[in-house]
Amino acid sequence: MSYLWTSDALVAAMGGRPLGQMPEGVSGISIDSRSLKPGEAFFAIKGEAMDGHDFATAAVKAGAGLLVVAEGKLPALGRLTAPMIVVPDVLAALEKAGVAARTRTQAKIIAVTGSVGKTTTKEALRHVLSSVGKVHASDKSFNNHWGVPLTLARMPEDCDYAVFEIGMNHPGEIRPLVKLVRPHVAIVTLIAPAHLGHFKNLDEIARAKAEIFEGIEPDGYALINRDDQRWKLLEKLARDAGVAHIVGFGENARAHFKLMRHELFADRSTIAVKIGGKETMAEIGAPGRHIVQNALAVLGAARLVGADMGKVAAALGSLTAESGRGKRHTLQHPDGPFALIDESYNANPVSMKAAIDLLAATPVTGEGRRVAVLGDMLELGSHSAKLHAALADMIAGAGVDLVLMGGPDMKALAEALPDAVPSEYRASADDLRPVVFEKIRPGDVVMVKSSKGIGFAKLVDALIKQFPAEAGRAMPG
């Protein structure tokens, strides 16, 4: 059997103390007893809300091959007979395992940060690079102080490419993580007003994102959005960090990966991109102008790590949107089908505009309308009311037929929308749900967009349950 880690290698990587009869190795690494698979090592991490040591018994019952536990918690685990690796601090041990995994791999490493598009870009890289080799990438949005070490520690020794998402809410969070990852290519997708509640302005956000440049490998690349208003600042910060190569993607005439032409459709896009003096044509299976921009970064990174560009460009055609990030559903109203676009995972002013543009570009059928179901954009601090109200002009000019809003911050938009735009406002997602159910008609295109914390993903789930899709039905439009 092939193991992700032999027990000896894991003990050595973490400097731990083995206790009990060790298995030969472990098939994977888990920090959640609910999703743990038999044969995996369970790391009993102590989080803000929960302590993994409280779930050690559940992990053993689920078939954990061994447990990684803190020395100070051993007395409380006295009755457990499972093999253990005992360490001073479990999260620090996970980081050490991650460092060892990074040291032993020959993979080309790509790291992705930015205010918007991180997970979409990471998943697109996973998808296209899988056409040319074995890829390891972050699960979901595992991009923080435990998600990045976990992703590193899970990296198989024999992968060809690895893609890491690195996020932050505050200055200083990316720096230690990128020094673990040590990417060959670091992408900054875009600087936008996300997490603005923790920063004075967008320049401060750019400086925090630019910490990613500090971990780039010698002779590595900073890949930056050339169309970003903070390109010059990011370029300077990359240079100050000693990055060997600074390259750009975008429509800008000086972009190294330059968008020459693009055509947007309701369910896909086509692009022509100039790469190394040669024009590459590609179809992108997921729609939206923002997805086109992400695809430029994907093509650029693939080129920089030496991937076969013909296969990579072809693979963009089978790209699909993720749940909460533009995934489409055809649902069945009693009187006929309607379309649902699920954008419920995250929201800030830039991604909100991208979602409204996507809604505006999506055709309706029959008497159908474009319906925007909008929830709060979180973490905007004192700027929140102004930024929510500022969505009004954009929505009014986008041909949206009905706006349904929920959440305390959305009240500012409800008050700013012109009377000519039909709208309804409720205080929460739960209060809005019956309104949405009542308003939907066959032929509509319904787009749900909000920050994750406001609970609109439950609204999406409720719509799918209330109006289940019929097999074999075509998407409206």
C-alpha cells in the first residue's frame, strides 16, 4: 500500500514522541472526526470554538490510523488505546509536517491571493493542470493559519503541481503562510474593498496582499493583474520583496498575458490571448467577464510553470462554476422552468458588480424577468452603508427587473434604489425566503448574491428543495 506519510517520516517531521503500536503509515491527514477516512492521521487541533482532543474518541471510532495530540492533554486521553504521536502543540506540529512535505516535493507550486476570485482561480488551476499532470490543491477555501499547513501536509510527494489559496482579514496574516508554501508563482487576482472594515483604504489591503511576494522562491514569478488600479503599488512591493520576475495579465497593452478579444455568452465565454508573441484561442466553460480575467491568470501561471499550453487552453472549455460561485441550476416552477444562479458564497462591491453584469447578460425566456436576490456584503466596517447604497445606480442601469434584499446592511441599498426599480426588503434571509418563493415565475433568471455569513446559501438550498429540477430539462435561455 502507498502511504501519504510513513509513521516514521511523520514522527521525524514533527519531532514528536510515538506512543503505542504505530501503523506502518497513514493514508491521509484529517482535523475533523466527521469527515475522517479510515487509516488517516487525526490532528487534534485546538481552535477558537472547539478542541480536537474532545473528538479523539470519535476519530478512533471512525478508523483513525493514529492521533496527533498535545502533551498537556495526555492525562485526559488516558483511556484511549490508539497509537499516538505526542507533541507540545498540535497546530505547530501540523506546520512542521507541512514544511517537510514542501521540502520533499519536486512539484511546481502556485499560490493565489487577492480580494476576489481566489477560490475560482485556484479551482480553475486545479482543473486545467489536471490535464497535464497530477495536481494537489487546497480543499474548499482552506486558506488561513490552519488551512494552509493542512493543505501542505496533505501534499503527496509525487504530485507535479500544487495550488494554494492564501487569504487574510488583517495585515501580517499572509507572511508566515507564504513562507511555508514557498511558491514558484504567486498570483494577486485583484485588490478590491473586501475586509475594508479592518483597513483604512485599498492601498493598505494591497500591502497586506503583497506579503505573498515575500515567500516566492528564488527566480520565481509575481503574476499581477495589469488592469488593477494598484498595479504600480503591487509591482513596487514585489520588487522591494526581491522577486526575480514581475509579470502582468489583463487587457492593458503592456500585459505579458494580454487579452486581445473576448465574447461573453450566458453560459460561457470565448477569448483570444497573446502569450509569448503567439495568440491562443480558448473557450471558457463558466460565464462572466470576471471569469475571463481569472482565466488570464490561470493561463499565465500555467505558462510560467511550463505546462503544455494547448492542453491547458483546451481544458478551460470544460470548466464549470462552483457552488456559491456562479453555479447554475434549472429549477421547476409549477408553471414551467426558471434559472437559478448561486453566488451565495461571498460578496463585496467588485464581485457584486460582476454578478449583476452576469445576470444582465443572461437571457430570460417568455415572460421571464431578471431577479436579483441580494444579501449583505460583510466586513466593510464604517464604509458599509455608503458601499451598499452605491450599488443602486449600477443595478438601475443593468436591466434588473426585480430586486429582493435581506440583511441589516442591505437597508441602505433598499433606501437608495430608485422607485422605477421594483424591489422588496426584509430584515433577514429567513424573512426574505417567503417573498422570493412568492415572486418567482417561470422563465425568470434568479441570481442570489451575498456574503457567506448572512445565510443566503440556505435560501439557495430552500429554492432547490422547493422547486426541484426535472431530469432532462434544458436550461432556460
